[in-house]
Amino acid sequence: MHSNKSLTRRTLLCSLLGTGMTTFFAACGTTTPTPTNSPATTAPPSTAPSNPVAATPSAAGVATQAATPTRATPSTSTGATATRGGATATSAGATPITATGSSPLLQALAVMPRHDQLPGQTGIAFADIERQKRNYGLEKATSAEAFESLPEATAILTNVTASVPLPNQSGLTYAMNPQWREATGFDFWQVERTIQAGSPPQLFTQMWGRFDQAEITAAMARAEHQPRSYGGATILAYGEDGQFNLNQPLSKLTFANFNRVVLAEGTLTFSGFSSLIEAGIDAQAGRIPNFGQDPDYAAIATALGPVVGAQIVPPDTIFHPAPGPQRTPVGFPTAAPSNPRLPAYRLAGFGLRDDGITHTMVVVLLFHDLATANAAAPIVQQRASSYRLRSSNEPLRNRAIVGTPEVAAQPSGATVMLPFAITDTANLGLWLRMFNNADYGFLAE
């Protein structure tokens, strides 16, 4: 039996991970379903939210390795060192993904199928939560009980989970609540990596972790899923596309996100729509292309480097921000002579490099050619140096030290990578908050 002190701590943790992190989950565009008694319901068709960049993150992974870029403008990536108390730093990652590719992000991109619904409004989101847990001494947090036994773990986990774009379907909201595992057959503590893409409710997600296939299969059976074959794989399927029944525990927590489930050793792939889950099966079997084979996405992933979290997005909502107060860049007039116009880029990437000691926020832009990238690099650096966060009107340089841009030739063009040194671990999630709040105004035209 838990002592009163343990019960108090568990109550605090449940509040933190269940509802106390509401601000973070809202920033990531995730919501906790409100249980209601209703018959089977079909999810409404996808519509663009008022703030597309703040919608639920993305998804995806067997990749063709990108060519090694040649450095056109050698430079050093600025990365300040921050000291954290107690935990031993390590760069050890999660269970390896069986795929070709030079980084976990590139490997994960290879499971993301090329489909007309993908990448969706917020692009592709990647999270290496296992590596971040190891970086901050939480590798022993493999269950709610184990987590509770670790000193000072609550505050550390808050920073860790805020630093990577975990999908709500990872179970983070219910990390301290057994209700999630009873309904889904797994819990947050088993999840190692995630990738997701799409526009809600049409999402494709794959997760890697220490999953028990039999337990998940049993949970899906309780939720009335039926096995069916497709392309050499078994899909555990419930109802029609986008259909859910809030009288069922699984639907109360996940709506239609787990309507189509595919299990393999160490992976859990799911979607609410047959076309997406079937495309995922086809991509992993090599029958259709995947995003890891796309030279543009491979170029961004290569330039991002060894990130623990990333978002790769088409530039529309960043380069051409919609008019109005929620999209008005703060900190510079884009047409002013002292702030020259930024050349158009065709893909953008955001992420965090972190080994537990050195923390570097990175922004990558893909341009059509090397000359344009070389011209754009000092413009991006200058704009970032004078940029004020639209959320607080605070100079960005107060939160992150702007480094020297790095230009690299790529098979499909050229990238500009701008690093920002993070000196305070409270700002590990700055890159993701800025992304979710459409606060990269210095990247507008």
C-alpha cells in the first residue's frame, strides 16, 4: 500500500501529466476526448484549422540514404553548454530501427508513405523520446511506478516531453493512469520513437517501442476490431473509415485514431482510415515511394542532423503568413531596406539537437540552388538576431544564442542551417513552442 506521501506525489503526477500540461498539449494541437455516451460516429471530414501550424503533429519510416552534402560555406554550429543536476549525460538512443539511412529521422521517414493526404497541414513530426529520457537520466522510467521512484523526475520529464513533438496517441496524457493501457494494450512508458503526418482526423502514425503484441491484440479485440489481410500484412480494423463509438473505452480516449492497426516486432502503426494504413503497408513493402526516398525531405533530414525531435513542413504558412494579428511577424518590417527580402524556399525543417549537456535548436531551409542559399544565409541570421517573439515581444536572442549559418549543397538544391544555442534547459521546448505558435516570423518573405 502506498504511503500518504506516495499518494500525494501520484496525485501531483497525474495532475501534471494528465491535465496540468494542458498548455503544452494545446500548443501541440492535441486534445483529451471528453467521454460521452453516443452511438457509433464517423469523424467529420478534415478541415483546415484556424492556425494550421498549431494542429496535431505528424507521422512516419525503409529509407534511401541521402547523398553526403558538400560544404559550400564552412562554419561552426554554436551550441552552449548547460549543466543539469544529478543525471548522467549519454547520447545512447532507442532501439535501432531496421532500415537504411544515416540517422533515426531519415530511417523513420522511410515508413511514411507518399500519399495525397500526406504530409498534411503540419508536415511530418518526429520524436525520439527514448533518447531524450536517456539524456536526462530517465532511462529507468519504464513504468509509472518506476518513474515515481526517481528523484526530481517530474520536473525533468516536463522539460523532456515539451522538447519533442509527441503525438497525443503516444499515451502521454495518461502516463500515470492505467485506463490508457487497459484500453490500448500499451502505455507511454513503452514508447521509444514516433513519427506522424496528416491533417486531423486523417493521420498516419508509427511508433517504435517495447510493445507486447499479444496485449495490444487483445485490447483491439475488446474494442471489436477484426483482422483482415492486406498486402501480406494483417490489419486489425474497426468499423468504417473515421468511425468511432464513445461507448467503448478505446474510442473515449482515442476517437478513431486506432481504427486501423498493424503490429510488427517493436512497432505499432495506426490510422483511422484504410487508404492511409494500406499506403503504409505498401510503402514498407517497397510497392510505393516513401518520404525517405524524397530528395527534398532527405536533404532537410540530413541538414537537421542528429535531432531528438523535428518538424518538416512545406513553407506556405511560414513564408507566406496569412494577414491578421495571429500571423503578423514581430520584430522587423520584411520590406524595409535594412531587412532584405528572403528568397523563396521550398521546404523547411525545425528541430532540437540534444545530448543532455549541449542543446541546439536548428532551423533548416531548402533552396533551389547553392547561389540562392548563400545569398539567403546572412539574411536569415540577421533577421533571427533582431527577431522578437510574437508571444511575448521578447527578443529571441534572450532565449537562444543565434549561431553562424551553415550552407550545404544537396542533390536537390542547397540547405541553410541556422543553429541557436540553448543555455537554459527550461527552453528545450522553445523550438516546438515557436512552431506551434507560428512564431517563426523571421522566415517570412
